[in-house]
Amino acid sequence: MSETLVVVPLPEPRSDSGTSIEQALESRRSIREFAPGPLTLALMSQLLWAAQGETGAGGARTAPSAGALHPLRLYLVSGDVTGLEPGVYRYDPRRHALHKTADGDRRAEMSIAALQQECVGAAAAIVVIAADDRHTVARYGRRAQRYIDIEVGHAAQNLHLQAVALNLGSVDVGAFDDAEIASALGLPEAERPLLLLPVGRKRKP
Ligand SMILES: Cc1cc2nc3c(=O)[nH]c(=O)nc-3n(C[C@H](O)[C@H](O)[C@H](O)COP(=O)(O)O)c2cc1C
């Protein structure tokens, strides 16, 4: 992947949404249809932090990781985010920043790769959870894939609960062609895409 030198610092994450964890758990639903309107960098900052933000010494994150090896790699596919050009950005938990890895709006291509699912093309942004399994495989062998799949679930649920607290809609999309998504994103050879999380504004009930 040819990573450009564009680094976008993200706004500091907040810790005062006013929504309790119980309210978020009770309200979480898969949302596949979104209201029109852009997301903001502050909203994306909060979602990415919830999924994989650094929260402690030694690189500890919001989600548990087998052996603290942190194999997950998060990408933000920006389509309609105020202050962020359409493109693909890698989330850097240490710096809480985005590194641009590709230009242009990739949502339509990703929707096709996800069996034409409309929610992928219609979302203002898509968070992609990918993984580089090399360290986890080196330590855990055949159990590595199980551990990584569990970690994806942790990160995704964190993001969904944060989305509820921000009054946003989000959904898991696991049905996609791996190679086509990897190509649409320009993922490095060692990384595999494991889950797409389209995000957008919630429609009024
Ligand atoms: C591993 C996994 C893969 C999923 N893949 C898709 C998908 O490709 N497209 C989709 O619309 N929903 C997908 N979903 C969402 C489920 O359809 C949804 O969670 C289920 O219908 C229950 O609804 P709820 O999330 O609103 O409680 C997926 C969920 C999981 C856990």
C-alpha cells in the first residue's frame, strides 16, 4: 500500500455522552438505512476511539486482545465526513490520528464487493476492521484465528454502543468478498478484512 504523508489528528475523545452503558445496550440495533447528512471528524474520532483507542500504559486499548498483541487494524472509509476528504485512512491508536492510505470515494466499490448491500454504499463512512495475524499466529498457532475473531467482536460491539450514545446508526457487514474489499481499500499483503461497519446518521423514528 502506498501510504501518503497526510496525517489527520483527531479531536480528543470525550467521556461524557450522557448515555448510560445500560441505555446503550438496550437501544442497540442494526441500522441499515441512514438519514442524509455528513458525519463530523469528532464523531469519527469517538467511534474509532471506542473500537480501538489507547487507554493505558503499554498501549492498552478499549478492547481486550489476546496476549496484548493487538492484531486489529482499523480503516476509515470516508465518503461524507465534514473536514475529511473522501478516501481511505488507517487509524493510529497511539497518536489518535488518521493516516491517509488512498484517495477517492470507495463506497460504491465496497458496496459491490459486499454483495451489493445498499447500507455499505449509503453510509456516510465505513469503519473496516482488518487484522494482521502474524504475531498472534506466532504465539498461539491454530488458536490464533479464534482469538482474532473474538477481538473483532469486542471492537465492533464497542463501536456499536458508542454509535448509540452518539445517536448514530451502524451495522455489522460480514458478507463480502475478501479479495475485492482488500483491493478496494488497497490493504497491505499481510492484512485481511474481517468486518465492515457502515455508519451514518439515524433516521427519525
Ligand atoms: C458476524 C455478523 C455478520 C453480519 N453480517 C451482516 C451483513 O452482511 N449484512 C447485514 O445487513 N447485517 C449483518 N449482520 C447483522 C445481523 O443481521 C443482525 O445483528 C441481526 O439481524 C440481529 O439484529 P440486531 O443487530 O438489530 O439486534 C451481521 C451480524 C453479525 C454478528
